[in-house]
Amino acid sequence: MGDYIQLEVLDKKVEEFPDGASIPKEKKAIFSVQGMTCSSCVGIIESFVSNVEGVISIQVALLQETAEVKFNPLILSEDDIVEQISMVGFEAKHLVQAENNTIVLNIGGMTCSSCVGIIENYVSNVDGVIECRVNLAMETARVVYDPDLTGVRDIIRNIEDVGFTAQIPSQNFDDTKNIQKEEAEKLKKNLIFSTFFTVPVFLIGMVLHKISFFNFLYTNNILHGISYADSIMLCLTTPVQFLVGKRFYVNGYKSLKHGGANMDVLVALGTSCAYFYSLMVLLMDYTSEDGGSTVGMKTFFDTSASLITFILLGKYLEVIAKGKTSEAIKKLMGLQATKALLLTIDQNEGGGGGGGSDNKTTTTILEEREIDIDLVQRGDYLKVLPGSKVPTDGIVVSGLSHIDESIITGESLPVSKKSGDKLIGGTLNQKGVLVMKATRIGGETSLSQIIKLVEKAQTERAPIQSLADKVSGYFVPSVITLGLLTFIVWLIAGSSGVASDYIKASNSSVFQFALRNAISVIVIACPCALGLATPTAVMVGTGIGAQNGILIKGGSHLETAHKISAIIFDKTGTLTTGKPIVSNVNIFGNLNNNNNGNNNSGKINKKTFFQMVASAEAASEHPLAGAIVNYAFEVCDVQSTTPPLSFESITGSGIRATLAPNNIEIMIGNLKWIKSEGISYDPTLTISPDRSINNNHHHNDDDDDDEGTLSHIEDQVRRLESDGNTVVYVVIDRQLMGYIAISDQLKPEAHATITELNKMGICTWMVTGDNPRTANAIAQQVGIDQVFAEVLPSNKSKKVMELKKMGHTVAMIGDGINDSPALAEADVGIAIGAGTDIAIEAADIVLVKSDLRDVITAISLSKTTFNRIRFNYLWATLYNILGIPLAAGLLIPFGISIPPMMAGLAMAFSSISVVLSSLHLKTYQKPDIPIHSRTTEETRQRIHKEQSQLFKKNKIIFESSPTISSKSNNKIEKLSLLSDHDNIV
């Protein structure tokens, strides 16, 4: 379970790779482009540059005069792209970005998606700002800028200029919580203040005039033409309108000043219409000769105060609800330990008493003290008590315990830890006491990297959100236009007598009736719901993924995953465990005596054979090489290897090396490559029984007379490959000397995963460099019908492209460096958490637990989240489509109308309903996919049946260790089953 610690380099760029090779990967660069005048210029540049070999994508921004180009750095450089843009008549310059040219800011004062557009449009036009992305749900802005042209202070000042607050987020999680708490408390105080004044206004305006006891409030005047009721409502509404409502005026003014319009404009406009109309009525009554009319409701003070109070209530509840959407990231941040127990130790090497050879290292704890987690250094020895958090990533030095890693990996069962095992910072120690050595600290830890990845994912917007962003730009002006149109229509209808019955029924004048409906239209429309539909769902969805050990690197990937129609699986390390072992060896042929200097008959024994093979393979980092070297040391009694004089790795084929001291040339690789090098079977080649690992080393000399022919070798290889073994051939001094079969166990969940994907209608493919026979054998075991075999690593991405051209949305699942180009090429790249750093970096989704069933969970979560986004948009759209006509009075002839204060209440709760809808995703349950019996019970039965048949018709040979010592006690190490046709006596 410790392999997923490798997640600590998710955001690091690795430029150098084994063997000095550079792996193709995607790179992004920003260019300034001068000379563009219209959208045609944009089309010319994008069309020309996108066709240049090595360019992955290009996006040109006319207003910003920039071009963002994604390209393959192995084919193109930034200077090449500048030259290509210049060829079509435009002046281009690469904007070199500094290392720390991205800042994330906390934004305050945003109310709807219009606010997002205002900030992005204004800040993006600031000189030096390359990109500005605002997340409404998280209330953050991610700004990419050129530090030579602008800085953080300038960016913050520009955000404040458009009516919002901006500050650098605190690195302390408690400070972040305090900021959110302060915002909620501020809203709560304003809400209490507003409610205190609004309740009496509401009662006087809507309730008390119906009670005879309070008639004096409406019939007696405090001033000429002004009743006690109106004067009280004026006094109570004014502080609500201008003290509590000040934020709407200020923010609305700033947004209009910079060419935008947000929800604050609608609130300020609607409440101002009600307030100033009411004030105008009082002035008219005061100046009139008859003292005004006391019949009916002639002022809208209650509407003004109620609107502001209801909107504040909605905003307060929205802040609380939005806080719950980011609970996953908060839980992860809350896992970080704040203290650590530092040990000062003394290590002494001592003998075992009488001067024996067994020296032991004794560890003495000299001091134990508690320190702040920020003071922990790499290499420190730390003590982890039962029930406490593991302070940082490290390795167990001593002790035995169980660790609850569920919050990181989603694995519910505690994981046993002993000396040498890896620990993840933030996980919970259960019963035992552990002493650990810190290996990664601060921002390097797995938990810190996961938090950083999830935060980045939640700030990136999904493509579907672009529609809401476009709508928000026209929303507020359209609503104001509809409100004005409503006022004019009802004014005309009332003056002409068409609506006189409805106006009389409402106890108001024509002007009041038209104004009330216009105010209802303005305040019921809500752009907030549209703006929150996507980001809140993405936040909850990515958080749920993180809790289940699935790291999704952005809303776009979460959205794309639900469209996946084809998945390509890498074989080694993805479908298999990635821990291959040597399963069979056959040695044949004779060494050239002139080269090896041996005086024997030229035959080569297994130890000598593996001494040379291991010396060559030790220089390779391929998993198969590791299996061969381990076999040489553990089984063949090889004590050491000799570094090769020269070494060459042929990607996807094999290795070539020259060994000292006799310059022996050795080649190890697949048959296709061996043949391409001009090496073929000798027609007279025979096989001696003592060359097989399935024979006793202390064989009878008479056995040398029993020989098999070339057909026997081919039959054995064919049988091994049919069983899923990978067979590599060994050539020494251009003579074929033998082969080595290597097997890699299938992951127990592989078949269950493929079966479930097939049920979902998703096409599954396997891509591997193995020969077709081995590849098909593995594919059949897991249930994959379509295989790409003998594919070089560099061509894996081409197979992805082939499926994309067929119309598929393709996911690639891999774990190795050679998978990274294909992971980047796929619509969704999925990396195994225990894989290489490069694969994890290139992927869009990371499976922390390395459990293939999480592929199903990722797709299922994507579908659930995207369906929730669709529902949010549907609800927000229907709310406005139905609410605005109702507020305009479309159903007044049928006795249905929405007064302004009810419209304000509806607006306040529309955004809350969207957030609550997104929070419903928290009820998501990952699919329960049991490991099929095909990979467990049926496999055991099949193997048992095959072995039973072999026992009946084959001879059983027991193989003991090559060197029998008293310590081994003649223990039998291996049981080999050999066919009769192998001619074993």
C-alpha cells in the first residue's frame, strides 16, 4: 500500500529520463501577437499554426493580443513558433514566464456570474496579466501574470477598483477558516440589523391595516398628508436602504463604471424604485391641498426593506451552503498535523558478545520533545503515538502498528506497518508506537500535493460553464429592459382601461400597479443560480473523488470522463501487478571458445549464463530486467555482476551490451528484434536437457544423449506465450543461446473491471509491446477482445489517435514513462498511483490506490456530477423562464401574481436551491464491484485441473538449491512439471 507515496511530484517538471532520453510531452507557451485587427486575423493565425507539425493546439485572443500554444517540445521550440506566426505577417514574441508568475487570491463581494465576468474582463486587460480565472463557488481568482510588467499589488488594486475585495490566501488552514467565518458573521450581523427594522415595516405595510385597533396609524397624520404609518415606515426603511443596502449601491456602481452589470445593479435598482417612489408619494401628499388620499397601499417601503432583508438572508444561507461544497478539501487540509515528537537518538554498532560476525546496531533515545510541524527537517526521527496523526511522509524505523489511510486512499481497512514500510503524513496511527524517519516535509508531502491538485482542479472551470458565462454578460441588461417594458405595457394597459379591473382589485393606481410589476421582474431574475450551477457541482464532485482515492485534475476532465466510449489499457503494471518473475528458462547452444577463453567443450551452465545475462540487464531499468537480475541472484547463486563496457537500450525491443573481460557481445530481446539483427535459428540446433531450469543441476551425464529439436523449442515458446508469459531471447556473440520466460500476475480486479466496462458499453483495448500470442493470452484472461500488440512505446499515442479518428472519446490507462505521450494524447489520461512520476504528471486523473475498479468509479462519478450540472442549469433556466413572466403579471388575468417582496424571496432562494442541489452529490455511493470469481475461484480450479492432468501424464522433478548447506537442511525449493516430450529421464 506504500507505493502511492510517489504522488509527491504531481506538479514537478522532470526533464531528464533514464538512459539520457527525453520523453515527448505537452508544453504550453504564451506569445504576444501584434498586428491583428479583426477575427479574420485570428482565424489566419490559428489555421496556419495548427497545421504545423508538433503543434497540439493554439488559441488566439484578439483583445489581449496573445496566443496560447500547446506543442511537443521535441519537435518545436518557442522560436520556431514565433517564426511560423511571423510567416503569416504578424509580429510575435514569446512571453517568458517566471517561475512564480501565478497567484491565487481570495475574492470577496461576488454575488453572481456577472461578477465573475466583470473581474475576468477587467483584470485580463491589465498590462502584464496573461490569464485571469475566477471561481464563483470558491470565491477565488487564479491570475497568471508577467512579473516584469505587473505584480500582486497591482492585481489586487485593479480587483478592488471594480468593487470587490482581494487578498492573498493564508497558508494557515485556521486563518482560512477564520476568513470564511468572518464573512458569515458580517452577513449575520447585517441580517439581524435589517430584520430588526424590516419586521415592523412589514407588519405595518401588510398586516396591521387589516386590524381595526391599529386604524389610528393610518387615519391620523403626523404631518400634513403623512400618516403615522408612513412616517414610521420611512424612518425604519431608510437605515435598511442606505446602511445595509450600501453594499449593493457601491458594488453596482463600480460594476457599471467598468462596463459590466451584476446582481447588485438589479437589487439596487429594484429597491431604489420602491423607496424613492414611496418618498415621492409622501412629498406629493405633503404638498397637496387635500392632504393626500388615505385609501389603500400607496407606498412601497415594506417592499424595499423586505427585498434587502430577504436577499441578505439568501446570501447568508448561500455562504453557509457553499462552505459545505468544499468540505472535502477542508477535511484534507485539516488532516495536516501541527505538532511532531522529535527524537534525538544515538546509534551504536556493537558486537554480539564473543566477537562473532553478527554486528547489531543499537538505538538509544537521548531526548524527546514536541516541536511545530514547520520545524521538521528531512531525516529527522519522529515518534508517532497511538491515536495521533503521522506528522509527515516517512519510513518506519521501528515498531509495529496499523494505520488508517482511508482519508487518503479511500481504503476502509487499516494497513499494517512495520520497519521499512512507508508512511503518509496526515494518516492516523491506531494502536502501536512507531518511530519513523522523515523523508518528505512541508509542500513535498503526498497530502500537500493532493491538496494542491484538488484545489487547482476546483478552480478550473468545466467547458459547460462557458455557456453560463456568455449568458451572464447579457442577463442583467436584458432583465432591466424587460422590467422597463413591463412598466410601459401595464401603464398603457391601465391608462386605456384594458387592465382597470385588475388595478382596482389590487387597490392601487395605474402607476403603482405598473411599477410594482416592473420591480417584481427586476428582483426575481437571478443570474446567481446560473453562475453557481457548474462550479459548486465540480467542487463537490472532485472532493468526493479525492475522498475515494481518485484525483481529478480539473472540471474539464470531470466533464469529459462521462463521454468515454473506448479505453486503452497498458499491460505491464496496469492490468498486471508490474512485479514480473522468471517462470521458465531454456539454455541451448555452445559458447565460442575463442571469445570466452574457456577450456571446456563450449557448453554453458546456468550460473555462467545468468552471470552474463544479469551483468547486461543490471544496466537496464525495465521491470523485466529487474526480474531477471533477481532470479540470477536468488536462484542461480550469482554473487555479483560486472558493469558492461558498453550498453544500448533499444526501446520496445531489447538491450545490447559488451561484457568484460573478453568483449563478449550479448543481446537480450524479443524475437522480432533478434531476427531483424540477422540472427536466426540454426537448423541443426538441438536442445540438451541440462539447459532447462526444469532439470536438476546434478543431472546424469547420460542425459546429454537425449536431445530435442528446433520444433521442441518452438512448441515450448508457443505454449509459454499462450499462457501469458513474455519470452525474451538471449544471443551471445551472435549465437542464439537460450530464452527466458517471464510472467507477470494479473491484478485480481482486472477481469471484474473489464466485465463492468463491457456492460457499460465501453470498448476496451489493450496495448503492449509483447508479441501477439502473449498479448492475446493476457487479453483473454481479463476479457479484452481487441489488442494492439508489438507496439513500440513511441507508437502508443498513435493508437490513441486511431481510435479518436474513429469517433471515440478515448481514455488511456497506464503507469510508466513510456505511457506518458499516450496519456497526454488521450481525451482522458488515467494514471495508476503507484506508477512513475511522469505518467502521473501527464495524466488527467490519478488512481491513488492503483485499483482498476476506480476507473469505473471515476466514470460513474463523472456521469453523476454532469447529470447534476445539467439539472442545475435546467432548474436555473426554468426558474428565470417561468419566474420573469409571472412577475411581469402574465397570469394576473387568472388571479396569479407575484408581489415584489415575494419575488425578492424567490430570487434569494434560487441560488440556495442550486447549491443544495450540488450538495446532494454527497449522497453518491461508489459502485460495488466485487472481484469476480473468474480471477479467483475459477482460476484456481482451472490451474488445479491443468496441474492434475500434468501429474497424470508428466514426470515430476524436484529441484534443490545449487549449493546445499547445513542451513538449508536440504529443503526442496521448487517443483517443476515437465512434459514427456522434453525427453527427461
